[in-house]
Amino acid sequence: MNRSHPRWTALALQSILVMAAQQATAALPAQPLKPTSSALDQRDIRAQLSPLRYTTLAAEFGAKVDRLPVAEGGAFRAGATLISFDCSMQQAQLIKAKAALSAAEIAWKANQRLNELNSVGKVELDVSAAESAKARAEVAAGTTLMSKCRVTAPFSGRVAEQKVREQQYVQAGQPILDILDDSVLELQFIVPSGWLAWLKPGQTFQVAIDETGKHYPAKVKGIGARVDSVSQSIKVNAVIDGRFSELVAGMSGKILLAPPANR
């Protein structure tokens, strides 16, 4: 076969060019990959204001609500009475239990004296002792129940919601008040895990609250202990740095926080 044919000449030239290109590529130094921005870097980071502490106060026994001294939205101090129940029946039961205890102790003391004179059987003496102990237990139970006729605030804060009304009968375990401590308003939001290189507790930033249309100072309180491997993100806890009367738990806004310009 004649290898000087134009077709073979073109194929040989093409092979020489391909080999030369491969050699030139191999001679180039490896270039580092440019980091790509995550989706979180490109979108607004949102957060909602939440109270420092919050809880629901419920009835521990069936009773009628006598008074709710703090109105919905009202403020209170730790230890203040938030719920008063009508405990007239429980009071009467406690008086009855105390009378039964008095009678049981009289009988037991009398049997103790008779026992010293060998005038009472051991069974009768033991029964009177057991009756006295039972009466003491009933008085203790009644006293504990009476202590729950008044529910006090576990912390200072505000009443978020009244779930029942005065003079309404409630069952054991029924929610009555939602309360919260808004002395400090917290923020929770998600940031790219790459921000861990520069984001630290104590770092300050601004948050734009939708409801007020204003910017407020905030401070990073803590950073989550685990990175989400799927989204490559991590949770950040922050607090509003200061007291602002117009801010209320449940408001939301945009976190004005971005990597430093030199990164």
C-alpha cells in the first residue's frame, strides 16, 4: 500500500498534532479548583425572634379558676401569682384530715399508756399506730394540694396567651397560660459551614426586622456542634444586643452578615 497517498499523509499529521497537544497539557502545572459559593451564600438568611424562656402553665387538679390577675400581654415578676383556683372544697377536706389526725393520735397515745399497763393487745396498739400514720399522710397530701391552689411565675416575663377565663372549670393537665421571658430576644439561623473559618461567638452584626423596618444590633451567642453534611450548613444562635421596646417575640427579619471582604 502506498503510504505517500494524501489520505495517509493527513492522518499522520493529525496524530502528530494530537501527541504534541497532550505533551503541552502535561507540562502545565496543576491549578487549584476555585471554590464555589453555596446556595446559602447567595440567598437571604432569615431568622425569627424567640424569647429566652417560655412555658405553658397548666392545672394540676380539677378546679374552678378563681382569678387570673395578669391580663394577656401583661408583664409580671418572678414569684407573682398568675393563677388562683377556688379551693374551698380542698380546704374543707384538709380540715377534715386534720381532725382525723387529731383523733388518731389521741387513740394511739391512749393505747401506748394502756400498753405500759399491759392492758391492750399488740394488734390493737399496732393498728392505732398505723391509723395515726395514715392520718398524717392525708394531712400532708391535703397541705400539698392546697399549695397548688395558687400558681406563681417561675420567671419574670409576660403573658403570651390566656387559654381559659376566670370562673371556668378546668381539668387536671389542662393548659391555662402561655408565658414567656422576653428580657432577651434570641435569633436562630443557618449559615454555610465554610463561615466557621471566620464566624466566632461574640461577633456582632445587624438584623433587619420586617415588622419595624429598622436595623438592630445583634451578637453571636453560640455556634452549633454539628455540620449538616448534605447542605454543608450549621446552626447559629444569636441575641439582640440591647433592649428595644418595639421588638416582640415572633417577629422575623434578614440577617445582615457576610464573609469579610478579604476572604
